Amino acid sequence: MGFAMDVRDPDKKATRKRGSRRGNSAPTIGDVAREAGCSPMTVSRVINGEGNVREETREQVLAAVKKLKYSPNRAARSLAGGEQLRIALMFDNPSASYLSEFLMGALEEAARNDIHLEVQSCEDAVQARPLVRKLAEGGIRGFILPPPLCDDQSLLDLVSELDAIAIAVGPGKATGTHGAVMIDDFQAAYDMTKHIIDLGHKRIGFIIGNPEQVASGRRLNGYRAAIEDAGLEPLDELIVQGRFTYRSGMAGAEKLLSLDPRPTAIFASNDDMAAATVAVCHRNHLDVPNDITVCGFDDTAMASTIWPELTTIRQPIREMTAWAVTAIARITRARRSGERLKVDQTHLPYTLVRRESDAAPSLVRSSSNGAKPK
Amino acid sequence: MGFAMDVRDPDKKATRKRGSRRGNSAPTIGDVAREAGCSPMTVSRVINGEGNVREETREQVLAAVKKLKYSPNRAARSLAGGEQLRIALMFDNPSASYLSEFLMGALEEAARNDIHLEVQSCEDAVQARPLVRKLAEGGIRGFILPPPLCDDQSLLDLVSELDAIAIAVGPGKATGTHGAVMIDDFQAAYDMTKHIIDLGHKRIGFIIGNPEQVASGRRLNGYRAAIEDAGLEPLDELIVQGRFTYRSGMAGAEKLLSLDPRPTAIFASNDDMAAATVAVCHRNHLDVPNDITVCGFDDTAMASTIWPELTTIRQPIREMTAWAVTAIARITRARRSGERLKVDQTHLPYTLVRRESDAAPSLVRSSSNGAKPK
DNA sequence: GCTTGATGTGGTAGCGCTACCATGATGAGG
DNA sequence: CCTCATCATGGTAGCGCTACCACATCAAGC
């Protein structure tokens, strides 16, 4: 026995010294155990807040932890602890340029918490269903769903049914059966509309988003409320249907510009449609913003690429996705230890980003060189 | 003996079955080894791109990986492998809409290999220098540099000097002192130009990219070579300078459209400028593609957002970034074990994506309804 | 007294992977 | 022919931690 140890020890030391496996720093659970005069197992128990440890022992361990500045090794923990938490991030419009922000938030947060994140793209909500089922059966515990997927109630129900967790990122409305992070679409649209009104505009056109996404309706309502609160006449002719696509934005803008008198400002429900509106304005030889103000929503890359750059509403997409990831982690942990806490929902703050596409209306139609007020 | 086995075996199976440690899914390196008919070690070698594996074996392993959809367990990897590799992804034009693809590739691959990736934005190459120094001193071992950062030779030299690894993603030209993944910009521009020529165009305008990026010159040369090879007259008036921005694209397009006779096609060095060109054409009441063909380069989100959608060259940005990440990982590993293998460079295949912005030239100027040939 | 059952604690065996060394197979040089 | 280097591969022993069982201890019950 003694011999065996003698042989083993130097060997081990040599390995250690070279530091081929581990630099030299980072105390391990074993170091703590030695310091506290107990076994690694007991240390593990204390650290994980399990019961069945004498108060005295616990204190010794905690003192040792503090003294050695021990912090558990994440990799080892998740390796030993059985399965790693796996969550899927699904999206069905890969063209969305806010995807990069979306990914930054999710992947960063996932890495921080040692969560495996799978990025899945799919055609639409219908096609997503079998995919979700497969993933859930394959061990995925949570799903992050951006719009428009998160507006499909039956998809959300399917996730609950499969005993997984769905978090909607930026849905128009939360239904209470699942978690959600969003901005207040209503208030944001209200603010933007009020901003345009404050600039002096009275005829403000609005292009609605995809009717299948609840957010579209909320943005429309925000616009309407601001118009009414300002005492302006709410005219149906100023509101046209779009579908969030560039092309639908072109059609909507053409319709609005053919009105007589034409609106002096157009608020499109997203940036792609706003960009399309700018294009149509240019085709009609209208200068933006001197002849007409155009505003968007979302602050995607498109908004700051085109000329003039769009005044728009910025969603804190990164923070929203990060929140979604931690929410899933929290809920799963709770579930593992039996308790079934209810999923929560939250609103994060948005910002109105003022760029170059808005200005006060030119009073005289022909004088199109009115300097934009800063 | 037989008894002992009888006792032990079911026990083990039971443990497995309950899946207390491992769910049941996730194939391990051992499963792959069994499938490929070799040892786990060999699989490990293949996965980490180490040398000393017979080509035949490598292929078998790769096939097994694919078949089983194996993906290495990050926790185990970093637990066994010592310290975590840290690399930085720097970029200086956050507006680039290909950023999302870029990030997808990098972050996904980084997560897969349990590499800590820091995303850093900076103003320009000059400003990047102190930042690189600080990061390298802080333990960053590799830098991923998209254009235009990767075209700054002194920045690349700085990285080598600091004993870190630089991989250029999509530079115009590789200098041999650093790693690089790219497409053949010359050949791609040549192919696109030839495509336009084959459509029947003879006066083809070209908008050059940012002169500070070497890729711009390569694309220009590709255009020139195709023009000459087709026996068309190379006219300087058809080539205008741009800077890869939407706005510079507008200026360039305006200049080209003011020529008499105007070109029947315009090939812009990137999608943003091509989109701007389409906008300018529309402003001049020219239909795309019936009155004029417009082609882009890069296949960013912009290309498929606007109407008409752009015919363009797709770079496999995601794959390129992923390659960059694994290259850094491979080289670092090699360095750790002493050997100093030279950094390598590779070309990845591009594709010409045909959409709706190109057509044969309309022979009679007024008849603008020429059907687009399929 | 000895079975039960709770309560602390330690031992053992991995989690999936890689560093390191040992091996077998080849070919070059003596 | 045998050595010695060079490859291609396998075996073994951990990385730091936790699940699981075994054990020891002490109280209460038949």
C-alpha cells in the first residue's frame, strides 16, 4: 500500500509539474477537501447546496473555499453532471438582418452558461412543428422563438405539450402559457407617431405589417392612438396593408403617394418597407426628408445602409435573446429539482433612433430645400 | 468469475438505461470510432485536423461523423485539453450586412470547439493596432480579420510579432505571412462579366469597390479580362470608382447613366452599390432588368431583400469564417506541442446566384417589355 | 437485544475527451 | 540481416466533478 503510493505519487507530480494538462493555478475540489479536512464529495454537496451536511462541516468547507478562492470548473461540472442543457433557436426568415444581433445575444449568453445552443432554420410555423417534436424528443429542453414563429399559438402549445419551454422573443402579445421578452410595440409606435406629429406633420401615412404577426396590430394601434390623442383626423385612406416585405412596402407606398393631397410623412411598420417607401419616393422625384418624411421600425442593417439613413425604432434584440437563454436555464434548473415555477414575461426598453429621413414638412410644396432642423 | 460478470453487467446496463449520466442521444467519440472501425484516438486526431492519419482512415472517420451526426462534447474537450483557446473577431464596418453570416460561422464553430470568441469592433486599422496588442497580451491567441482590416499588412505583421495567429477572411490577396480563406475574386468577377456578355450585352458599366481593399482591384481585373477575352472594346468611361457604400454606388450609377449611349448593364462590386444602382435606375424610370441589367457581388441580405432581387456572386462567408476558427485552433494546438507549422491559405468555391435583375438587352430602346429569357 | 430508518460521510466509477507513451508496420541505411 | 528513424494507430491515464452506492453512526421501535 505504502509502496503503491510511493510509486504513484512522483509520477503524478511529474505530470502536474509539466502542466501539460492543467496550467498550475485553479484549485480543485480536492484541494478544498484537504483544506477542510473532509472528502471531495462533501465539498461537492456543500457547494451545490444539498442537505445532509452537518452545519459545522459546512462552515469548514465554506471557509476553505473562501481561503483558496475556489470556483468550480464549469466544464467538469457539466461533463459529470450528466446532460448539458440544450436549447434551440429557431427562425423562419433567414433574411432578417437582425439575425446577427439575435445570434450575438443568444450565443454569447449560451457560452457563458455552458449551454448548448442549436440554431435551426425552417420554412414556416407549419414546417416547424415536426421539427420541434423531433428536437424535443432528442433532448432539447427549450426553444427560443422569434416572430413570426412565436405568434403561432399552436406551435407554442406543442412545445408545452412536449414538456419543453418556449420563450418568445419580440412577439406582439404574450399569452401567458409561455415566457416572452418583448418591447412595447404599441408604445413604441405611439412614440414614433408622436415624434412625427411634433415635427409638424398632419397627414401621416401608415403601412401595416404582416397581418399574421400580432406585433403588426399593436404597432397600428399605437399609431392610431397617437393620431387621436393629437386631435388629428384618423383617416382610413392613410392606412394601407403591407406584409413586412420590401415589395409590399413598395405597393403600399405607391398607394399612399397617389392620394391627393399626398401624406407629408409615411411611417412604415418595419425598415424593409420603409426602405421601399424611400425608393418609391425617389422614383416619384420626392426628396426624403425635405419633401416627405419616412420612418421605419426595428433598426435593422437596412436602416443605416440606404441613403438617407432611416429614423427608426431600435429593439434591444441582443439583450432580449440573452434574457431568453437565461430564462430557459433558470426554469429548467427549477424543474429538475421538482418545483414547477411559472414562466415569466418581461418588457425591455426600446429607443427611437433619429437619423436623416425625417424633417418638418415643407410648407410650400415647391420649396424643397428646407433645411432639416437639428 | 462468471458470477462476477453476471452481477456487474446488468448493473452497468441499468445505469446506462436510466441515462442518469448521459441522456441516451449524443453519440460519443467512441461510437464514431466503432462505426469507422478504428480507435477513439484516431477519431480525435481526424477531428482536430492533426497530421499522421492515412487519407483513407480520415475519410472513413469523416463519413462516420456525418452518419452519426457526431459533434464533440465541449465540456469534455476543454476539461481534457487544459486551458480554453481564446480568439478575437475584429471588424471595422459594423454596417456590413454580411456580418450576420460572418457571426453565424464564427460563433457556431467557436461554440462547437469550446473556443472563447470575443467580438471586437473598431474604427479602422490604425485604431485596431493598440487594441490587438492589448488583446494579445491579455491572452488572445488568434485574430480573425475580415476586409478591410486584413488588407493592412502592418496589422498582420503586428499580430505575427505578438506571436499570435491572424487569419484573413476574404482578402483580395494573401501575402504568405498569415492564414487566409477567400474566394477567387478575379475569377468570380470574370464569370459574372462573362455571364452578362453571354446575355448579349456589349456596353457594361463597372463600379469599383473601396480602393483600400485589395479585393476591389481583383474584381476589376476580372471584369477587364472578361471584356477583353470577349473581344469587346475596353472603355475607361464605363469604369467608375465607388467605395462599397450605398451612397458611393448612387454616385457611380448616376455617372454611368449619364453616358451616351448609356450602358445596357452595370456590374457593381458589391450588393450595396448594386442596390443603389437599382434605386438610381428607378429614379430615372428605367426598368430593371428590361431596360438595364444590374448585378452585384457578395449575396448579402440586401440582394434578396430589394426588388427586383439581385443576381450576384455568393461567397460562402459562413464556411469561410468557420474555416478560420478551426485553422486557428489547429495551429495553436500544434504550437503547444512544439511544432511550428506554417499557416495555410485556401480558396473556397463561390456561386453565381441568378435572380431577377439581369436579362438580355432590349434591342429597341422603347420596347421595354422584352421577356426575360429563362 | 436486534431490526429498521434516518442521517452524515466516504469510496468508486465514470462523464467524453485528449496528452502521452507504447506498439506495430514500413522503409532507409549500415 | 539488423538497426534506426518515421509513420499510423492503439492503450492508458487522467482532466474536475458528480451520481450512486456503501458504510458508519445514532435514534427509535419490535
